[in-house]
Amino acid sequence: MTVVTTDQRSARFANPFYFLLLVVGGVFCVTASAFTMMAIRNSRNEVLPTSEGGKKLIEWLDQSGPTALVIQLVVLGILTFAAIYSDDYWMARWQKKHLAKKQ
């Protein structure tokens, strides 16, 4: 079993794009899950009781769901490339700051 120290954990999040990827990825998962459930529900032609908020969500997903998913995928792609290509910069910055604290 590998033990992760506080220094290693903070080094992982030295790149702010990682945090943004977590947030946008979470939003994408929720949107994709809701859209999938709406599609399954519509394909079965079932009329199930739904709260007022649920009806509004289903209407929004029906109108804007595909657009929202595409936009979220594009943002995820951009953030992924930004995280990968800026990782050396952020890690060097973190190491410089971390080494200055140790001395």
C-alpha cells in the first residue's frame, strides 16, 4: 500500500486546471446521467409521477440537453489540453515555492 503525503497531495493540485476538470467532469456526469434517464423514460412512453422541478429539468434536457453535453465535452477537452500542456509550468512553480519554504 502506498502512503500519500501532504506534500504529494498538494503537488497534484498545483495545477489549477485539475480542480476545474473535476468540477466540469462532475457536472458532465450529472448532465449525462439525467439525459440518459430522460431518453430511457421517453423511449418507454411511460408516464411516471414527477415533481414540478423534475418536469422543468426534463423539459430543459429535452430542449437543451444535447447542446449542453457538447459544450461540456468541448470545455472538458480544452481543460484537458490546458492541464497537460501547462503541467510542467505549474509543477516547476510549486517546486520552487516548496523548496523556498524548506530552506
